[in-house]
Amino acid sequence: MVSKSTRRPIVLAAIMIAMFMSAIEATIVSTAMPSIVSDLGGFSSYSWVFSAYLLMNMATTLIYGKLSDLYGRRPIFIIGVVIFLIGSTLCGFATSMETLIAFRFLQGLGAGAVMPIASTIVGDMYTKEERAQIQGYLSSVWGISAVLGPALGGFFVEVLSWHYVFWMNIPLGVLAIIVVGLYLHEEVDNRKREIDYLGSVWLVISLSALMFILVEGGIHIPWSSSRMFTLIGIFSIGMFLFIRQERKATEPMMPFELWKERSITISNLGALTTGAMLIGVSSFLPAFVQGVMERSATVAGFTLTTMSIGWPIAATIAGRLLLKIGYRKTSLFGGIALIIGAIFFVTLSLERGPIWAACGSFFIGIGMGLMNTSFIVSIQSTVSWKLRGIATASNMFMRNLGSALGAALLGGILNSRLHAYIQNSGLGSELSINDTNVLLDAKQRAQMSEQMKSVLQEGLTISLHTVYWGVFLFACISFFLVIFMPISDKQGGETGR
């Protein structure tokens, strides 16, 4: 438990710094991706830059959550941030898409501790009523990163280089480590500890196979090939062994009894679908704005900025609504906003311009702020301190799982549709998916023939619209799920102070 000697305001500031580092990472990398692909090449590996990060983030979140319940929040948080900073530094030195993806794996390995442990620390320090209020303050971090992220991303890309989008994490992470190390004090039960490492291994193996299936299926790995059947077998066996391991483990990485609480089940499934939505918007919107609309990286960043502005506004409102109308109604309002935002993206076109895309992002942000705040506060108010770390981590895990699967699935759809369009255009012998790199660089685009540019832009437009229909489907599922959230939420849970 958190000791009374903990300096809550100072630790909260450090938590906000860590969350800012994570939030700005998402907006800057998404904004810079077209420039990164233009420099390093490998458009067909576009989604792997996100998938690699999300895979390791997702696979380690539950481990960090369990370790924080056993060893305390402070040491696990610091270890995670250190690994994250090492990965960030190496990402800035990447010289090819392959090395960037490899370093993103390392960065994701550390990121698995940042958001869930930061959120758990807040849950430890504050009561249920205070959490609802404090979540609004924490979400203001997203607003600040929304303003600075795309602006800095555009500045680094156009004035310096994309390498700085990774290196800027270093001072932020170091500051968060120092403050948490000095001012967060805990009282940890020194009992015998057993960590479910085997469960994590089976989970990583099975989900890695699934992501290869979704991203490469029909492109580099034919659906009817022996490699595809092998991957399907690995996924199936790995998932079976993971479930079996969790059922018999003394300290399971994913305690299935948590899912007996309906509020936790709905919150986690909702986090899964909203995570897929989030990656579908943030990963691929800059490619549409720069490749199809032929706008700058700064304009592309602006279209994502509105989502990060809408998020903290809604989260602040949610903190008050939760105490007045409950988790279910607050989440339903969020679900409606997600559907509205998805409709904007389904109807997005060259003629409608970046303002239309920005409006869609804003509504998505409103929906995310309302729903995710409700999910976190509901879960943390349902369990005690001893389970709060893994319970919070389970929700973060499901959101990361949704983002990872969403990046793989939607990226696979994008590649498949674009590949098919190029082949049917009559220019299949002259163009490939990787030629889309040229669309993302204004100078190279100007040197391309009108026919080739037209084929690539039309193919990218059709492919991205298919992706946005997927986003719309996830929005509808999210709304449907929260209908089944308990009307009367459990008021359990202890503050840990």
C-alpha cells in the first residue's frame, strides 16, 4: 500500500509526466510515419511499426501489473521507463524499416509498465470519489500532448529530422524516474512470490502468430500455403496452452476470477474494441491526409490533434458524470460519440478536406474520454489494493490487445485491398504496394507520372475507406457492449492509503 509519507501532489505530477511521454509518443510517431517511410522505405511494413510496439506492450502489461502487486509500484515503474527510454534512443538511430521495427519491440517492452502502473499508482493514492475527479486532471495531459505532439512532430520532420520524435522521450522519462524514486513510498507485503512467466511466453507466441496471419495473410503469405497453416496451428496451440497455464498457476498472469465481475468484463471487452478503433484512426489517417490530400505533415498532425483535445475534455466531464449518472450512462454517451466520429471517417474524401477528418477525430476523442474514464474508475472501485495492479493492467492489456490486433487486421486489410487494386489497374507489373512511399513525399510525388499517381491515390483511398468501415464496425460493437454494463455499480475497493 502507499505510505502516508508519500507526497501525493509531487508523485501525481511525475505520473502526469510519464503519461505525457506515452501520449505524445502516439501523436508524434503517427504524424512522422509518412516521412519515416519515405526515408527508410518499406510501406508494406507500415503497420508493423505500430504492431511491434503494441505486441510487446500488450504481452508485458499483465506481467508488470502482477509484479507491481507483489513487489510494489515504484520499482516496476522505474524498470519499465528505463527500458522504454533505451528503446526510444535506439529507434532514433534506426537505418532501415527492419531495425526500426526491432527497436520498437524493445520500446514496447518497457511501455508495458508506463500507463498501467501510472494509473494504478493514482488508484492507490486516491479514494473512489477522488479518482473520478483526478481522472479529468490526468486526461488534460492528452490535451497538452495534442497541442505539442503534432506541432513538434511537424517541426522535427520539416526542420530537423524524424529521429527526434523518439529522442524527445529521454528527458521526460528521466524526470519521471527521479520524482517517483524520491517521493513515492510504499508498504509492500514481503511474502513468497511466484510469477507466471510461462503464461506470458505462451501468450506472446500465440499472439505473434496471429498478428503475422492478419498482416501478411494474402500478401507475403498465401492463405492456402503451408506457412499459413503452420501459423494458425501455432496460434491455436499457444492460446490453448496459455489458458491451461492460467487455470493451474498459483499466481496467474490473468486471474480469470476477475472476469466474474460483469463491470470488469464489459470494461475489458470495451477496451478491446475501442483500442482497435484508436489505432485504426491514429495510424492510417496521416497517410490519407499526406498521400491522398497531398497536405503537409503538420496538417496531418492537426487532424489527429482534435482527437487528443476531445479526449481530455470528455474525461473531465466524465469525472463528474460518473458520480451523478453512473458508469453505464456515461459510457453510452461515449459510444454515441464514437459512432458519430466513425461516420465522419467512412464519408471522408479528398473534396471534404482535412477539416472533415479533424471533426471525425474530435468525436472519436470525446467517445474515448467518456468510455475509458468510466472503464478505469469502475474497475479500480471494484477490487482491493492486492488486485488493483493486475485489474488495471488487465484493462490496459485488453486495450493494447485491441490496438495490436486492430493494427494487424486493419493493416492487413489496407495492404490486401491496395495490392488487389494495383493488380487490377493494369499497372501491376510497374507498381507495387511499396511504391506508395512516393505519395508520402512531396518532391518524389511531383516527379511521378499522372497515371501512376492517380492509380496509387485511388487505390489508397479505396483501401483506407475499407479500413474506416472496420472502425465503424468496432464503434457499433463498443456501443452494444456498454448496454450490458451494470446499472448499479459495485462500490467496493480500498484506497491503499
